Amino acid sequence: MSIAADDGPGMVARAFRHRSFAIGAVLTGLVIAAALVSLFWTPYSAIELAVPRKLRPPSAEHPFGTDHFGRDILSMIMVGARNSIVVGVVAVAIGCSIGTALGLLAAARRGWVEELVMRFSDFTFAFPAILSAIMITALLGPGTINSILAIGIFNVPVFARLARGAASTIWARDFILAARAAGKGQARITVEHVLPNILSIVIVQATIAFALAILAEAGLSYLGLGTQPPLPSWGRMLNDAQTFMYDAPYLAVFPGLAIAVAVLGLNLLGDGLRDLIDPRLARKR
């Protein structure tokens, strides 16, 4: 049974009329489209050096200009979008799967199990993604995999707390009592009744966490802890641009805009999803 069910056509119709969702979907779609296109085509190579054409301003030949190594900024942003999306998807998948499972377990078992999961969440919250990445890097070295681990670990307690709170509410509902009376065990009730009813909330949180993961990946790359050369990264492009801020400000403008578009799009998408899933939230605004 699901208390958050909605008919498909009705949801789609409301989605097209919802301004935040529509704008967020367009902005997110642009970022995803750039990442997908970069899999088989970019205007120029994103890693090949071409020093003779270094620091060229935006033009018809290079719409976003070139960097200090002569690489095309547009091509680098397209490939950087792919890297950011991969890091965000995998990191959020790790945090969502582990965190939601722990939250469901805590809500179902209660007692010392719930206490243990919540204290684990409190402990993990003490180590933000940046600090976790620094510690992991000290042990394993910088790289994309370590960024994914750091961001994923940071997301575990977020989803654990969310799932535990939402699931605890569902466990108090009458249809759960009916399921127990029918002889269903905790595991079966969790899978068949509790999880479907909190899935929409988890999806909304995953969308927002995806935006934060992209921002965290850019921050880690800016510090030199994320994606390593020669692969482009939005954060490292901003770091490289510092030296040329007065001579070539476009080096910082375009990757900064890419990060802003991706984060804004996903936040608007998550905000729209929240309103679509529970219209009461929209009416309260």
C-alpha cells in the first residue's frame, strides 16, 4: 500500500505547470545533454595541449575561449560535466542506499538498534565531505574514487535520519497494524509497505543531495583532492583561473556558471518534486 500514490498523467500535467520544476528540468537537462554529447563529440580535445592558441578570448572559433595551455574551455566544461555527474550519481547512490537501509532498520527494530544507528549518524556528521576527503587522501592519495567515497560517506547519515523519521511515522499507521495482524514480519512490512511510502521523500532528498555532491566535487577538485589531470574538472578550472583573473576573467566565469547552472537546476528540480509529491507544501507558501 502507498499513501503517496498519484496517477501518472496527472503528475505529468502538474509537472509541466510547475514553474520551479520546469526551470529545474530544463537547466538539469542542459547539463546532462552536455555530458552525454561529450561522450562522443567535443569541439576540440579537452586534454590535448595547444600552446600557440593559449589564452584566446571567446570567439566564433572558441566560444568560451582557451586556457593557458591552449585547451578549448567549452570542450573542458562539457567533459567536466560528465565527471561531475558521475561523481554525483555514484556518491549519492552510496549514501542513499546505505543510509536509507540503516534508517529503515532503525525504524523497524527500535531500541538499541535505533540508538546505535543514530549515534553512528552523529559521529559521521562530525566529518564533513572536505575533511573526510582530506583524511582519505592522506591514506589513499587524491583522485575521483576518493572524492566519491568522501561525499558518499557524508550522505549516509543524511539519508539515515530522513528514512528513520519518515519510516517511524509510517510504522504508526493503521495499515501497518493490519499487516502485522495478517502475520507479516518486520522485513516484509518494511519492503512492501514502509519503503514504498517513503520512496518519494528519498527521491526528493537524492535530487538535492546530487546538487550538493556536484558542489562538493568542485570544491574538492579546487583543493586538488578531486579529479586529477589530465581530466578536466570545473573546480580545478576555477583554481587554474586564479592566476589569470585580470588578463582572462572568462577562465573563471564559464566554469563558475556551469557549477551555478547545475546546482540551481537540481535544487529547483528537487523543490518542484517536493511540491508535486505533496501539494500541501505548495499551498503553505
